Amino acid sequence: MIAVTGATGNVGRALVERLVAAGRPVRALTRDPQRAGLPKEAEVVRFVQDEPALFEGVTRLFLYAQTGGALLDAARAAGVRHIVLLSSGIIQEGADETHPIHVMHATIERQIIDSGLEWTFLRPNAFASNARQWAPQIRRGNTVRGVYANGLTAPIHEDDIAAVAEHALLDDGHAGAVHRLTGPESISNAGQVETIGRALGRELSFVQVPPQEAGPELFPHVPPHMLQGLLKTFAATIGVAPEITDTVEKLTGTPARPFARWAEDHIRDFRA
């Protein structure tokens, strides 16, 4: 049995769907099972972080970083042997170790290593799904306000992350591995908005907002204490070519999908 935490998140949902399609028994852990909308073949269970009963019969676990030591203790006590963690590409040599996103992910990585369980760390950089932050503006009109129009990233499709997670959970040889994940190409923030516009059949424009004027209205999904750190990370993408890896293709046999494909797959998110 494989358990998936964050089963209604972007990556978690895609992973549950993949495991079900592969005929694997999967226990999907979510805080609201009644509204999860997950495949009927999955065992959907209410998530309680330190409840060992959640992991009865589970040998492999997909984990989000927003968890802690109590969950690891419960998983180990129930017989879980291998954890695949959705970590972050911010963890790398030379990184700012005081950055709140770094602290959060480095902390859970260390806890997993210290737990004695087998582990695999997935460290994706920018998520293509972050573009959903612009959806309310795009549904209202053809102008998107945001920071750092020319900031460059190589955003990755969440299903490509899920595909790597599936292989890490099902295949041998991933214990102790760290997989850095990116999309296949560099694209600016303004370019992402233009790409979404092409998918919609509309001409969208990006209007740059000074970072000191960026607030919760532009980043409603970001905890306030993390916003300044996130803006600092975005500033570092100006004029800097992003890291691009071929990890997705090496591990799954299929190339990572470009941002244009993500926009086409999620076009309903941007329609009024």
C-alpha cells in the first residue's frame, strides 16, 4: 500500500490518479475526504498528522514538506519503509539557508534522514501551477499586474513531478537519491501570461508592479511571513538563465512538458 499526503494538492492529486491507473493500492490522505473528488478506486482517509492507524499496511509514503516529526514517528511505528518527499529546488549549494522556504524544506529533509527510513527527495524549482495566481485577473480582463515581468524560470508541469514520484515509489534504485526537477525551457513571467493568452485565443499583457507595492492581493496563496523571502527569490531570476534538468525524461522516459502544454491542460482555470 502506498499512502499519499496532500492528496488534493496539485502534485498529490496527479500522483493518486497515476497510481490508481497503474492498479496500485493507494490511500489518499486529505483533511476533507467528503470534498476530495478523488478516484473511487483510491481509499480516501481523513488526515491526522500523528495517527499511526493512517499508515497500517502502508510501506511507502509520499510526503509534503508541511508536515513534521510526529508524522514520521507514526509512519515508522506503523511499518512504513520508504518516504518520497516533495521538497524544493531552493535547497542547493550556496543557497540562503535563512530563507523561510529553505528552512521549512531543509528541516523536514533532516528529520527524514534522521528517522532511519529509506528516502528519496524531489527538489522541483518553479511550478507551472503557480501561474494560477493570475487567473482572477485573466478572468476579469486582458491585463495582468505582477512583479518582475522579465524574471526567468523553467516551470514544471505538476504531472511531470507526479510521474517522477510514481517511479520513485514503485521502482528500485531511488533510495538515498535527490532528484532536481524543472521544465524543459526558460520562459519569463510576461511570456507565461502571453502563452496563457494564446491558449485562450486572447491577447494578454503583463503590467509590472514595483515589488514594494506587491501585497496579498497579488499573492493570496502565500503566507504573509513568506512574502518578502519569495520576492527576494523572484528578484534573483532577473537576467539569470534558470537551471534546466533532463531528470524527468531520464527517470520516466518521457520529456518534461513545456509551459504551453500546461496552459492548454488548465485552460478552464482561466476562463470566466
